Amino acid sequence: MVNGLPLFPEEQELVRILQTERARCLWIVYAASPEIFSRYFPNLINVRENLHPTRFLRVGRYTAGIIGVNTSIVAIPGFPGDFTRDELVFFMERIQAFALAVGARGVALAGIIPGRFYRYGIPMDPPIVSGDLGAVYTIVETLQDALRMHGLALSTRPVRVLGYGYIGQRCIEHLRQLGCTDLVAIERRLRGTYQRRGVIFTNSLDAIRQDDWVVFTAGGGNEIDVARLPRIFGVDDMYPPFSVDQLAMFEAKESVIFQAALHAEGVVSNLPIEQFAEDQFAGCMAQGLLQAAGVDTSRMTQGEFDITARARGIRSSLA
């Protein structure tokens, strides 16, 4: 405990640094593999097992840019998928305390973190945001911009969404509302094939045909059997992303894969993230950015968020 908050003594210096930098948005991330952890924290790789899995470690930052909010990227050593419900509750308490100590007005959660909280019924209250609005916005904006590049429209093309989890479900619903009429959700945990509200649900990759447009929202590129896929146009919103070998397989099939990413003028990172250029950021960070900028996103619909993000200059990296 530090000043009555569930923080570790070794985090006091980090709090001081972020206070000095006026970090109003925090992006909480994690390393999906030991290789990624060693890349970011080469001096800690030998002691990782001795670190508390929710200890906050400074990774990098984004400049304020047109949004006017400084963002600090903070990582934890543990993998959230391994946390029990009690550990997740403790993790949430620590995020809230850390945000309070730093003075952050928005906290974005990366990857599977919000989905884990959602699964166990752990509320994500401001300044913490669930991030799903930003993630869906990024996926759909990237998809629509990629379609426009090919002279196509969302209403005229078949779209397959691979992964029906926390983000996949919301993505399917938004695509349906935007007029996508040939929509298939593919999730290996489903039993058989059925149709509901105009959407086909199946567990089979056979639903993906040549030149289909495919949105990847599954747990990570390592879970995708690229060899089974035909030539496609894909939008990748996974972490970790596809490997170099998988991308080479796509290229051999003449598939085209677009990275789901956002851009806002002047928002630039000092951290080399494998799937993003320095002037790109993840969709899950967008909601935290707007929350920190004074926009209450907690009660927004997806449509309202889309309008607000565009008005604030947040666009897909393809725009």
C-alpha cells in the first residue's frame, strides 16, 4: 500500500514521472509472449517471474497531437488470460488507484483485458473505458476505407468476421446496422451452422470463399490456420498480429491484409510496436483518448462514438 492505495512501493517513481509528464491518458498493455517482453524490457527478462504480474512498468508514450492529450503506455509482466477472478478484481483496483495517483482522466485497456473483466462481471467505470467503441470504429473504418480503395461498398460485398468474442460480437452488430447484408460470423466454439437476424453463424472456415473480405478479431494471429484460407482481402485487428511467415503465405496466395489502425495528426509514439507505424495507434486506445480529452464516452452508442471520433480528427490509417 502507498498512501492508502493498492500500489507497490517500487511504483512511486513511475507515478512521479507520469505526474510530471502530465499523462492524462494511460494505455495499459501486456506482452503476449516472452519474446515481446524481452524486446521491451531486456533488463527484466531474467527476473520476470519474480515480478508481481500486475506491477506497472513504463513502456513509452504518445505525444498529444491534435487530441491535446499526453498518453503514457504502461505494461504489466503477467498475461491477463491466466488471471483468476480474484486476481482480476485486484488488478482493477490497482488500475483505478494508479489512474488516481497519476491524475489520468482516461484509461484504455489493450487486447483481451477488457474482455476478461466483462466475462467475470467486473465493472469498467470511468476513467477506465472498455475500449470496444474504439476497436469497432477502427475495424469498420479500415474495412470501409479499404473497400473504397478498390471501388467497392460495404453493402455489396460479403464480409466474414473470424472470431465472435468481446469485439467480434460488437463488430457483427455494427456491420449489420450499416447495411452489410452478406455477413458470416465464424467462431470455432460454435456448434454447427445456424442463422439469426440475417447473420450466418458457423464454426467452419469453409464459409470463407475466394476474394471474400475477412475481419480477423480472434485471439491472435498464431490461432489462424492461414494454409486453409483462399485468396482474401483481410482486416487484421488481432494481438499478437500475423507472423512474418503467415504474411508470406498470404502474399503467396495474392491475398491483401490491411492492419486495423488509427491516425490523428501529431499523435506519435516513441515505442516501436510491431504492427504499427510511429504515427498509428490501436483502436482500443481511441476511447481512452477521447475520455481523457473531456468526452464522456461511457454512455455513447457506436454511432455516436464514430461521429465524435471523426470530428476530433481520428481516422483509419488508410484514410
